[in-house]
Amino acid sequence: MARDLTTGDLLRQVWGFDGFRPGQEEVVDAVAQGRDVLAIMPTGGGKSLCFQLPALMRDGVTVVISPLIALMRDQVRALREAGVEAGALTSGNTEAETEAVFAAIADGRMKVLYMAPERLASGGTVTLLRRAGVTAIAVDEAHCVSQWGHDFRPDYLRIGDLKRTLGVPLAAFTATADVETRAEIVTRLFDGQPPVTFLRGFDRPNIRLAFQPKNSPRTQVLTYAAARRGQSGIVYCGARARTETLAQALREAGHPAIAYHAGLEAEARREAEARFQTEDGLIVVATVAFGMGIDKPDIRWVLHADLPKSIEGYYQEIGRAGRDGDPADTLTLYGPDDIRLRRTQIDEGLGDVARKAGDHARLNALLGLAEATGCRRRRLLAYFGEEMAEDCGNCDLCQTPPKLFDGTLAVRKALSAMVRTGEWFGAGHLIDILTGTTTDKVRERGHDQLPTFGVGREHGRGQWQAIFRQMMGLDLCRPDPERHGALHLTETAHPILRGEEPVTLREDTTKGAKPANVLRT
Ligand code: ADP
Ligand code: ZN
């Protein structure tokens, strides 16, 4: 009987694996002990095993809620091949498949039952599950319960009820590590009772990290792809129209490339996914709609032609590269237009003020990564709660350390301009004040009379733009969603303003600011 075997025995005998992946064993143990568990594991970290293996160690059925029919089918097939009784109830089932599932439940053979969240909407399902002898619930892609995430699935909100009704332990899995989403998962899936939480294994050392200011994106994309001819890659864009034009440009340069976005017909999307999965060296130029459920191990590179929405989005999207563990390369382009677009999207999006403020902070975290002064991986992992003993050596900043300068004075001047004007203005106007530029707005508000007027003439506008960007990257200030992007100080800024802490800034992004980028931050 499986219950007499250790987790290690099962791992070898049923899955044929030699050992656990980092972090896997602790999660398996906690789930096997019947505790409520929230595991935040990176994509490809091997989370399915964390609920499948414990399912073999207990009596009864483990029901798995998963949002993707294709993935459910793959997992059911793999389990059955390994000799585990598994099935799925999805809208894609044939009648015979569904009957086989019911039969296996009825005679007590079923061990792992997959189900789309939509199934929970029917009262019959809950009755069925109660009769089936469900002894545990596993939730895949648990962040789908978050109303604010882009993967929100309303039926995920029913899972909390299901747990309550069945009175069984629940294990939730996600690759989304952001603190707010985590809190929402705890509220909605666990009734606010904190589960045992695991967060680990976020490092993907084979993925090289790099950022570049966006000067001429089309040329930058073509140059990057030309250096990687014949390799599978993904170009992520912020807008649908751009996927089409960039795919076209890549084709004209002789690359096999296709566009992919949510506006395509379902058929065209499936076709694109299938081509990407099977064809060697294909480039997909896509919006973020492309990715969930893509399981191609040999994606060699990911290029962000536009700044992602958040540091979580960035991490998930680059994480699609190099799943086979071989070296993979990533590059993210960012420019003032991207930042402005993302800010506007936040301000004009749904959600209350607290939510928007949080989104601005998350975007700041990504800017901080873009204009980091040292090892990017250290910074990225720190955001996810992991510490690195040494710099990674596999990011652009480790390989070419940037020139730094003492930005304390400049930052103090900028912060004091913010304070003197009541935190009511955006970067543009503050820069007018700092550089002593007498615009109508400056004159009308009497800001040419401020002591800070003209105190920053030693830097040009472009340099000031870059300083403000870096200040946001350090989360010293944030745009206020209620005040049309007016900047306000955060707690972090106070010791600097008081002269108690120094600030180090990057010189290259400051000195290198191109005139074309300058006017538009
Ligand atoms: P995800 O966390 O993205 O759901 P999966 O559960 O699909 O990841 O696992 C990713 C891949 O890693 C799968 O091919 C799986 O078979 C493999 N895998 C999982 N655990 C181990 C292990 N302990 N040893 C070797 N391979 C593993
Ligand atoms: Zn590094």
C-alpha cells in the first residue's frame, strides 16, 4: 500500500525521479501531513508533484482545481501512465471519459480528480465530491482567485466554500509572489486562517538578466534577434498592434515569426501555440496573453520590447526561457514613454486608491530593477524574499558594472522642491523649478519665488528626468493616483531629506539620456 512507502520511495517508483527539486520535499511533507499549505514556487519548479505525491499517501480522492484544460489533460495522462488512477471533469470531456471518471469514483479507485473551477458552480458537483470521499483539495494557479490579477477566474471564489463544506485540508500553489496577491489567497481560500507558507527556489541561474534604455526599439529587436538566429524566442510587447508590426519586421529580416495576442480568433491562437511548441527556431511576438500554459523547455531568449507591468510580470515572463536548464538570455527595453504609459494604465484602471497606490509601488520596484546600481538577480530575488550570498555574475551589471555617483545633494534638492510645493506636482513642473525655468505655471503659482527655484541648474532637464526615475526606482517618491500623478514622498525619503542617509545613483542612465527621451518623461 502506498501509505507504507516513504515520499522518496514514491518519487522513485512512481515518477522515476532520483531526488526532490529544491524546496519540493518540505511542501510534499506538509501536504502529506494534511496541513493547509500555500506554496509559492516558480514556474517549472515542479509543483504538480507536491499535490500528486501526497495524494497517493492518503485514502480517498484529492480534487485538483486547475484553470487550464490542456494542462489537466497532460497531467492526467502522465499520472495514468505512471499507474495512478486519475481523471478530469472538464467541458472538453467526451461522454465516455466522464463516465469512466464517475465509475472510478463510484468504486473507490479514483485518487486524483482534476476539475475546472467552472464545475463548482453547479450544486451537483459539491454533492458528488462529498459522496466521492474527497480527503484533500489542491488548487493550481491559486492567484486566479485574486480579483485584481489579470488571470482572475470568478469561480475560484467558490473554492473557499468547498473547503468549508468538505472540511478537508487545502494546498494552494502559485508562481505569483506578490504580497498583496498572497494575502488575498489566504483570505479567500483559507478563510483568513494563515496556512503553512513556502516561498522558495525563485532563482533561475541559467537565465541571464539585462536591461537597456529604449532608443530605437525596432532596430534593437532586430539586432537582438539577428544575434540569435535559429533559436526559439519570445518578444513581449505592451500592445496588440505592435506585435503585428514587429512580427512583420522580423519576417522581413528573414526570421520565422508570428504575432500572438488576445484579439486573435481562438483557432489562430491554438495554431500559433501548436507551431511554437513544435517548430524549431520560431519567434513569437506577443502580448502577455501568450504564456500561461506554454511549456516549451528550449525557449532560448525572451525580449521585452516594452516595459512589463510589474516585477512579478517581468519574472514570470522571463521565466519562460531556459526551462531545460541550459543558458538562456533575456533583455528588457525601457524608456520614459513606457513608464508613462504604465502609470496612466494604473491611474485609469479599475480599483480603488489603495490598489492603485500599490500598483505604483510595484512599478517602482520594476524601475528599481531597471536602473539598479548592482547585481540585478540579487535585487530581483530580494524582492521575492530570497537572499543571495554572492552576486550572480550572469547579469549585465555584474558583467559591466555601471558608473555610480553620489546623488545625495541632487535628490535632496528634488525632494525639497516636492515638499515646498505641497506634493502637488509631477516631475515636469518640479524640474522647471529646479532648473529655474519660468513657465506660465511656475509664474502663476509663484514658484519662481521659492528658495528651491533654480537650485538645480547644474543638471540638464534630461539628467533631472533620469534622477527622478531613479528616485522612483528607489521608491523615494510615488505618483499619487488622486492627484494626477503628483509626486509625494514615501517614508524612505525622510532620512535622505534630513541629510541622514546618502543616495548613490547611476551615471550612465543620467548622462546618457538622449534628447528624444528627454521631453517626455
Ligand atoms: P510547474 O511548477 O510549472 O507546475 P511541473 O509540476 O509541471 O512544474 O514540473 C515541471 C517539470 O519538472 C515536469 O516535467 C516534471 O516532471 C519535472 N519534475 C518535477 N519534479 C521533479 C523532480 N523531483 N525531479 C525531476 N524532475 C521533476
Ligand atoms: Zn548579477
